[in-house]
Amino acid sequence: MVLQVRHERDGHVLVGSGEDVELANRFLEHLSTRCFAPATRRAYAFDLLSFLRFCTERGLALATVAPMDVFDFLGWLQRSCLDSSDRVVIPLNAARGVAPATMNRRVAALRGLFEFAVVAGVRSSRPGPTARTSSSVRARRGLLGHVRSPSRGVGQGRLVRQPRRLPESLSAHEVAAFVADLGTARDRAMALLMLLGGLRSCEVRGRLLRDVDMGLRRVLVLGKGGKERVVPVDRAFFTELACYLRTERPPGCSTPQCFVVLRGPTRGAPVTEAGLRHVFRIHRDRAGVPRVRPHRLRHTYGTELASAGIDLVVLRDLMGHASPETTAGYIHLSVETLAAEYARARLALAAAPS
């Protein structure tokens, strides 16, 4: 039987035969018992699927995996997808292999699986290699080091170096063109909640009707790690939301989620991830703004607030970041700002008495 991931009512499971598949599914069930987020369990399911396919190709079993096999797995992930002869459609970015962030997440999934295997008595030790950590002699506190938890270091647990890129925001023209092309108040409200409230796409889809306070113009958000935050949102969002609830949401709909499907056989069901991405794909192509993505709307929110001079601790709470260094990434200046500040400094130096 071909290994694959299947979505069931209780979450995602691996489909296949053998003791390794059974152990992986027991681990995924264990994550559910520990109240890991559904998105995390889904990602771990696909990470374990990838490793089990690697083990099948190399003739390995989870009980006999050695530390060097984990490094070989990283090299296996970096191979071009063009090596696979059974692919009908090949992604344009296939030659780049798996992204470093994905590789680190898959290693984290393996660490959890092997720790569970030790507890379950399948293995006597964990084969995962120890991640490189910074020396305690030179503490790099960073821009918001004074609010960082001392027990967690940035980058701790990563085997693969990840490039630290600036958050990619959108221009005012791109945002205006995309929002103007949206055909329903529901779609405009979802987009504005990311743009004006900084919510993640999963947080938008998961919002309940009771989480929205239209009187105080605030939204209660349950973010990553089960952390709650209250986010004030601009009037434009609540205008579109009121229009959606009054004219578009199906009458008598008992779905607790705020945003639901408006037509078709699943009318009244919560908007899915695939449904939201379909909305973005259709309208960004039609509006001629291919850079628009759900998370880039959130990045635009953070970048605009940071550029306006908001306190970074406040911005961290508004966006629900676990690490202060993530919030600090929004502090970057445009080329125009740098040039203007440089010119201003040169004029000040020229005017100063010698």
C-alpha cells in the first residue's frame, strides 16, 4: 500500500501498513491528547510521511534509525524533485528542494516521534542529533531582549541554517486593487481582518461570532499556542462585516464560525483553507496583483504600524508573536527613507560651524 496522509474526523493520520505507520499514528494521537493545534498535527503528519518514505527507500525501520540517518534524510530532502519519475506535474521551484524552515520542522517532528518511541519502549534512545546552540558566555539579547523568556533561545533546536528575510509587505496600490476586486462583503471582511487587524488566515477562518465585539470594535483572537489576545480593528472591517451578516450569511445558519460558505453543497459550513486560498488566487489574478497572499496582508499590517512608530512590545502583543525577535523583523526602512535621512544628516553637518 502506498503511504499517504488522510484527513479524518479526529485529525490527520498516515495510511499504510507496518509497525512504523502504527507508531507514527500513535504519536499523532498523543499530540491530539496534549492539545496540539490541528494545523501542527497536520504538518507533523506530512513530515512523518516524508521520513517514512525515506526509510522505505533506504530499507530502514524506526527502531533501527541512527543519528547519521537523520542527516542523510536532510540530504534526501535537498534533492531535486525532478529525480522523481512518477510525477505528472513538476513545481517550477522543484530544483530548490525543500526550504530550510521545512527541514527544521521535519527534524522537530522526528525528535518528538523518537522521544515518544523511547517512552513507548520501542527504542532505548533518541537518534536525533543535538542541535547547535550559542555559547552562554556571549548572550545575544537582540532588539527586544529585555522581554525575552530566558528559557528559550532564538533558533534553539535548528539543525539547518535559515536565511533571515524581512517580512514582505504590499504596496498601497496592490492592496487597493485586490480589495476592490473582491465581489462579496464576506471576502472583503476577511481580507480587511488580516490587513487592519494583523490576523493569520487560520485565525480569520476560526473566528467565532461571539469573538467579535462590534460595539467596542475589537476582536478576540485565539492564536498559536492557545494564547488569547484582543485586537482593535478599524471601522472599515466592521462595516463590511455588518453588510455580510445582514445580506449574505445564510438565514438560520447555526455555524458558530463567523465566516461561512455562501453557495454550493457546503453552504453554511465554515470557510476552509482551500476555499480562502481559492478566493485569493482568483481575485489577485483578475486584479493583476500576483504578490497578494494572506500572510502578506498580515506583514503589511505589522510593517505599517512599525513604520508609524508603535511600541514594539505593543506590536508583539497585537500580532501574537511568541518571540520578540519576530516582531523586531518589522523594523526595516525603505530605500527612500534611508536616502532622506542620509541627506538630512549631511545638511546638518554642512550647516554646523567648523
